Amino acid sequence: MTAMLSKDEIRQRVDALGPWFHNLDLNGVRTAPSHFLGDYPNVKWRRFSSVIPDSLEGKSVLDIGCNAGFYAMEMKRRGAERVLGLDTDDEYLEQAKFAAGVKGLKIEFRKLSAYDVGQLGERFDLVIFMGVLYHLRYPLLALDLIHEHVARDLLLFQSMQRGDSRVDRLETNYDFWTTGQFDSPGYPKLHFIEHRYADDPTNWWAPNRACVEAMLRSAGFVIAAHPEDEVYLCRKGARPRLEELGSPLRSRAR
Ligand SMILES: C[S@@+](CC[C@H](N)C(=O)[O-])C[C@H]1O[C@@H](n2cnc3c(N)ncnc32)[C@H](O)[C@@H]1O
């Protein structure tokens, strides 16, 4: 039905469903033409799209924090057989459903949190987790759950990064009295946002680059490509430290 709408009708629906974070082109109607990051996320996607296989024929894709569905729709355009987009925000999900309808793309969108992916009971060839980590109060929990329950092979990941972009080579252990590493600019650091950053009450963390890479590794993802400052393509791997501790969510204090 939505595929048959006139440009004026699309414009009316776009206005009613706004404001939009994704600037989509819906048959000539732009959803967020004044986005503070420009033509977003298209400008970002152009910088890393080459690391995603041109054909996703027969593949399944899970887009966690899909917003208005930009990445979900790009994956469907590459031929993915099944694309599921998740978000916790009803308004973004309505935008995504409308946009996919206008584009005639068969994509499922569901209200579900990154913390609840275990409920899906399904693994996906490609999991997209872009721009969500720093919005989560428990970011490593989400990465662990993705590894445990839904990732089969590839993870496309992005996080806002703040602080120094150097990356130290880490030792596998440090003596209790060795403390200098913590002051090194390239040591993994996750800056906690107690109040607000960029006026957004959902920004909880601002990792530096070393921290993003260490968190991905720690959650069992092997970095295969780093095509853009904030973006990583990972393959699912092992989680040696968590396996040593037993259950992924258990700690063993001394
Ligand atoms: C900065 S936007 C990123 C959107 C898109 N992934 C991208 O990269 O352009 C963050 C999105 O994550 C969603 N989100 C926030 N917390 C979430 C959670 N716990 N589970 C799933 N999605 C969440 C927000 O509603 C929002 O759509």
C-alpha cells in the first residue's frame, strides 16, 4: 500500500512521523534534510560499505538499534533473505516500517531491547550493532548477550569514541604495584557520563578507541576490518577469559 503513495502523501506521513534521525530518501522526500551530521547515515555508510559483501543472498541479518531502518534496508538491497530490525523506541520503529513500505522492502521490525536478544532463539549471519553501545547503561552485558545468543559469524559495530586514539599493546597481566599503564593515553578507557553529553540523556559512556577494541575482543569478537574511525567489522571468536571464569556473567573476586 505505502509503495503506491504520491510524493505529497509521503511528505505528509514523513512530517507526521518526525522528527527523524535517519535522513532517508523516500522517493524524493528527504526525512532529515537538516541533520547535524549532514546526509546521515549515508555519508558514514559510503566510507565503510565496501567491507560488507556485495551479495548477501541467502543470509540473515539482525539490526539492533535499527532506528528508521537505514542499515536494515541497505542489507535487504544487497539481497539478504531475512532482515530483522530491533529498537526500543516505538516512534523509530513506526518510521522504519513506513520507510521499508515505501521502498517495497520486506523487512521485519520488532520492539525488543539489545538486552533481550536471547528471546529471539535464532542466530544471524550478520549482526549490526551500530551507534548503540554508548547509549546502554550496561554495554558489555549487551555485547556478551549478542555473542552468546544471536551472532553466528559477522558483527558490524560502531561506537562514538572520545579521548586519545592511540592503542597500547597490552600485557596479559600487570603486577598489583604496576599502575603507570592506567595513565597511558592508549590504555582502554571508558568515560562515564554521569549527567549529559550532547544534551542526550541516553549517552552513558564515551570509550576511547583502545577501549572499543578491547571490549570487542573481550566479548569474543575478532576485529577483521576497521574501515572507518568508529566502525569495525568483526568475526565471532572465542571468549577465553569468560570461559576461564565459567558463566559469562559471573565474577570471581578475591
Ligand atoms: C544513535 S541511534 C543509532 C541508529 C542506527 N543504528 C545507526 O547507526 O544509525 C541509537 C538507536 O539505538 C536505539 N536503542 C537505544 N537503546 C536501545 C536498546 N536497549 N535496545 C535496542 N535499541 C536501543 C535507539 O532508540 C536508537 O534508535
